[in-house]
Amino acid sequence: MNMSKKSSHKILLCFFIIPIALLLLIYIGFTFYFTNHFFYDTKINGLDVSKMKVNQVEQLLEQELNTYILELHGRDNVTDYIYGKDISIGFLSDGSVTAFLNEQNSFLWFLSFFQKKEHTLENCISYDDSKLEEVMQSLLFFEKQYIQAPKNAHIKYEKDKGYCLIEEELGSTVNKKVFKNALSHAILTGATTLSLDEQECYKNPKVYSTDENLLSLYEKLSLYTSAKITYNFGTVTEVVDHSVIKKWLKINKKKHTVKIQKDNVRAFVDYIGSTYNTFGKTRHFISSNGNRVSVSGGDYGWLLNREKEATALIKAVKKGKTVNRKPSYIQKAASYEDADWGNTYVEINLTAQHLWYYKDGRLIVESDFVSGNERRGWSTPQGVYDLTYKERDAILGANSNADYRTPVSYWMPFNGNIGMHDSNWRSKFGGEIYKTNGSHGCINLPVEKAKVIYENISAGVPVVCYLDPNYQRKTQETEKTEQEKDSNKTEETNETIE
């Protein structure tokens, strides 16, 4: 019974010891094997060297170099190749492979089933640098048709759009120094592909569209040129948009600043003034007699306030406003037509010695008058004025150095001390009285006519004084025709008597 138990124990012990011994043997065997062989899943320069010895790995590396090709990928889908044989590539055994093997702990060989190991050899490959330089220069990347210089992001003015932010262009100009270093590293490490973009081998723009300074300038330019100021001068419109505002701006590209040049704004305001101001200009219109006449002089008319308008324009542009704007004026007129006095005005025909007063387009009164004495040099000046004020029972000459004091009932000055008033000392008006027996320059009117004008007029009403050459010509022609008619009548009478 005891012998049987002992035998059972021995059998059981053998059952456990023998497998363990076998496993130990296998472990020791693999441990010894991997003292001079690389673990499973080991790569050097991308080559699988699992279970290889050092000399086998070096032979494999040498074989690979004999057929070595480096594939180069550039921008715009340009691809080229460098062949190992063209640069005399070769393998140098410097002990690096042995060093990789010695890094292994052969007792931990079983871990290689779960871990991968990759090594890179950088100093075991040789090549002819001068041949590499020659091959590099012949690559497609350096041919003219594949070279495009990089362009910085920038701001550009386009006629139909205004200022636009133009994005950078990467181009395809290779930085030779960087490219050469990338090639050398790829060859020495046995790499088979190289992306010029990934290795940053291209010359890049210095300014990108994300540049804060550039964006700040663009935003300010966009704001300024988004402004749209519209002026209406009667039926004519002037628009200040990006095409006009552009001429006012001074851009410092280096400092990324923009300044509105006030002198340029003033120049635009001057253009508006010279085009639409009527103050001091000659007007052309059809007189109440139906003649086309001209009048110049006087102090009436549109007169732009240059400085105030320039300042207002700059403020509107800085805020990017879109607005219909009425200009700032020193003084205004009633209309933007050539006859800018509108439809309420006094029309004084100095040649015809006749005036008309229209109110809202309706004739209120017309009358002959006597103007300034032509012989004494007191002729009433022509021009367009506005009525300064009106006064009842005034004394002419009282507030001046004049040698006369003349009381009038209705005093309506429009040009300094020259005005319209009643003249109860005259019994006749019109004709050629003014030439020898005219006034000191005022418009002498019959009392009843002066009264009607006075009662219907107010300060600021335009007064248009003009000469009418055509009226003179018509008068002469009429007199000649009447003389001819009288002569013909006399001849007819004589013939009848005879």
C-alpha cells in the first residue's frame, strides 16, 4: 500500500516536472537564439529584420540600396525620383546594427510577440554629395514651367468691388538649402518617399491672409469705402462711393495704416462747389419779354461751406454711412436751375426800364420805373441779389454821407443802399428818363406799384437786375419799320392828291 502511494507520487511529480523542464528548455533555447538574432516584428529603416543576424541585416540593407529609389512629391502634382545608382549610394557598416541587437534583452524575447520595434539607421549609408547636387538641379521642381514665386496676401482695389483681401499664393519655388538637407536626411535614413510640402522645402509667403495687421487695415478700408453719400442738385446726382473715397486715402502698407487726406476731400468739395455754386456766376434765362438774357454779379446764389462740408464728409466716411446728404452752405438759393431764384422774385429789366414781381409763379405786379442816372455814372448795377429788408416811412441818405435826405413810404433795399422805393415826386416812369434824369441808383417806382410790392414781398426774395441787349435791337428795328411805314403812307397820299 505504501509502495503504491510512492509510485503514484512519482508519476504525478514527473507529470509536472517534465513539461516545465521542456518549457524551460525552450525558453533557454530562444533566449540563446535571440542573443544573436533580432526579435520578432523588428524593423530597421522600414525593412523587416525579424530573426536575422547582424550580417544578414547588413546584406539585406546593401541589397535594398542597390535598388534604392527616393520618390519626391511636390506641389501641383509634380513627382520626380532620385535613383540610388545615380548618386553612388552604398552601405557603411559602422556597428549600428550590432548596437541595435545589443539593445535587446534576450531573456525578454517572448515580449516581442506583443511589442513592435523599429530602428532607424542614419550613419550607415553613403552617397556622392556632388552627384546628389547634380541630380537635384535636374529635377522637375527646378524647371521654369514648374516654378511659381509665392505671393503675399494683400489688399487690392477692384473697380467694381472696392477693396478686396487677396489671399496668399504658396507658389512652387523650392528653397534649395532646405530641400538639400531634407534629401540628405531621407537618403541617410533609407526613406523611400519625401513630400516637399511636409518637409517645408518651399519658399513661403511672408504675409498670410490671417495676419492681424493686414486684417485690421482691410477692415478699416472696407468700412471707409462702404460709405455712400448721395448729393442731389436738382435733377443731377453726385455719388461719393468707393471709387471717389479711394482717392482720399493714403495707405501705409508697411505700417498697415490708412489716413483720410483732408486736402483730397477739400478738392472734391471744391469740385462740387465749382460745379453747383451759383454765387458770382453768370446766369442765362428767358426774360419776361421773351428774350434770352444773361445776368452776372450780385451776392445771391448757392455758396458751399468748404471746410464744414469736408469735415462732415470725413466723419461720414469714417462711420461707413450710407446717406442722402444736403451740403453745408454759407448761403442758399431757391433752385438748382440756371435761374436759381425759383418762382418768387423781382425781375428788373434795366434796358426796358420795366419790372415784374412774381410770387409762387404768379405775376403780382409789373411797372415801369426809373433807375440810376446814366450820365452822372450812377447806373444801377446788374446782378442777382436778395431783398435785405423792407421798411415803412424811411429817409433815404439818412444813414450815409449822401448830400440828400429823401423821405419815402416804401423802402426795399437789395444792394447796399440801392433798393426799390416809391417816388411821389415823379409823374413819368420808363423810357429813357434814367439816362439824364435818373436816380442815385435806386429803382424809382410809382407809389401804388411800390405799395403792392411792399405788401407782398419779404426779406430774402431774389431781385434780378439785368441788361437786355435784344430789347434795344427790337426797339431800333421797330422804329425803323414804323419810319418806313410812315414814309410809305406819305408817298401814297401824295400819289392820291396828284
